[in-house]
Amino acid sequence: MDLDSQIEDWLEWLSLNKGRSEATIIKYRGYLDCFNGFLDGKNIGDVDLGLLESFSGKFLFDRGLSSRSRSAAVSAIRNFFSWAKLKGFVKSDPSSSLSHPSIGRRLPRSISLQDAEKLLREADLDTFAGVRDAAMMSLLIGCGMRVSGMCDLNQSSLIFTADETGRERLVVRAKEKGSKERLIPAPIEVLLLLRAYLGHEQLESIDRLLPNGDQVLFVSIRNRFVPEHEYRGENRRFAPRSVNDMLAKYAKQSGVSVAFAHPHALRHLYGTELLESDVNILNAQALMGHENADTTAIYAHTAMRKLSAEVDRANPLGKIRTPVSDLVAHLNR
């Protein structure tokens, strides 16, 4: 079996047996195809650690890949060779000692609460599009959903229940990152905005029906690439790229920086506010849908309000007379 076929078999195994997302499969295919070109006809049985280090180091660096991208390529290589050894394509795994390039911690860039409020206020609730947009933004802000998972929601993804007082509550069943499923308790604000969207008369006139009897949740209003007679069901689903366009539009209208008006910035806001509010790290991990608590812990580095308040209360400068003590007292009134 040639290397091209081995790569495709491995990618199929990753997708079917490991549940890797389509985006991960595409990314890994790119790295392995590049590696195949680098080998220039060599058999993978002849690959040693030195050759792998040359590929993940200078070869990829000369092609403009950052340390973070080269680290992802190393992960692809190590996963592939581990599989190849199990399948008997190589006698030993030369990638087992292959090191990842050193990369710094990437801190999430979240939008501020004030700017998130400005975006929400731009949605015109007198229109169907505005009600839909407000409902989608509420899920990004109030549930920390990934944009792909939100756009993939169907009617059956919404679980309406009641709390101990009998008040209606909403739980969202989301599928994200390789179809991993998680349940997200939604704030009351999300419930109310979704109820307004679901009850809108314009939604009732749209064919959202899917072959399995379910219905697409968030719909587009126009799509010039789809013939009118086919503009129904799955073809009506609101696309992730359109969410980016929608947020950018509201950012320009409200004066919010477009650099922070994207779905991931709203998700970062959710994660930051969980830790600002002293939510237990394991609960925050479950709410964010992180496999590793270390990923959630990154948000602690951006949760600064509580730490700032503690510094203001306890730092030594606040307990002595300084040249700016009068100004500080004035600012704190």
C-alpha cells in the first residue's frame, strides 16, 4: 500500500473510530500530504527521527508555518506513525521522541460586557431577522456556544423543562467538535429570546423540515446560490460565516471594534465571566465543553476584575499616604 492510501486509511479511521471533526481531518490531511511531498518517494519504513525533525523544523519553517502550526503538524505525524505501527506498516515508531516546537500561551481575546451589550441592542426586535439575530447572539454570549455547534442546532436540540419552582427552563443539546454532545443549561434571557424567535409568525411560513422529521433551528432569509424551489430544509440553515458577517455589521453600527465582534470573542467572554464569578473550574470545564481543565484555566488569566478589587482593598499603597492618595479617594467616590 502506498503512502497516499495509508494516509487516507488513517484519516478515515480518525473520523469513524475517533470521531475527529471534519476540520481536523482537513488540517491533518494537509500536513500529511505535505510530509508525503517532503519524503519524495521514500517509504515510511525508512523514516527516522532525524528526517522527522528536518520536516517539522526547517522544512515547515521555511514555508512560513508558525510554531503553533508546526506543533499541530507534529501531532499529526505522531498520531499517524502510532497508527502505522499498530497496522504493521512500520516496525518501530520514529516519531515517539519527536518534540513539539516551543510555543507561548495564547490568551483568549474576549469582548467586554459593555460591547457585548451594544451588539445585542443593535438587533431590531421589530423584525424577524432582528429577533433571530438576538436569539443567536444570546446563545453565543449566555451559553458560550461554538458557532458551528449553534448553527447546527435543530428544533429537537432545545429541551424545555421546569425548575423546582415550576418555572420554565431551557437546556440546549449541542454537538460540537467531532459530534461530541453536551448539555448546556441556558439562562432565562436565552429562553425568552428563543421563545420570541420560535413564536414569530414569519418562522411559521418557512419550510425547515429535515428528512428525519426534525427542523432546522436558525434559518437564513435569502441565499442567491440556492434555487428558490430548493430553498428549504437543510438549505435554509444559517451558516457560520453569516454569523461573522452579522456580528461585524452590528459592530460597525454600534461603534464596537470589529476585531472583537466575532463568535469566539463572545465565547471567551462567557468563559471569563464564569471564572470572574467564582464558578468551580470543573463546572466551568463542563459548561465550556473542554476536554481538559487546563484549557479552561486559561480564562483565569483574563478574569481580572476580582483580582483588581482584591488589590485595591489589600495592597500596601492603599494603607499609606502617597502623592496621589487624594486623587485615588476622589476617583473612588
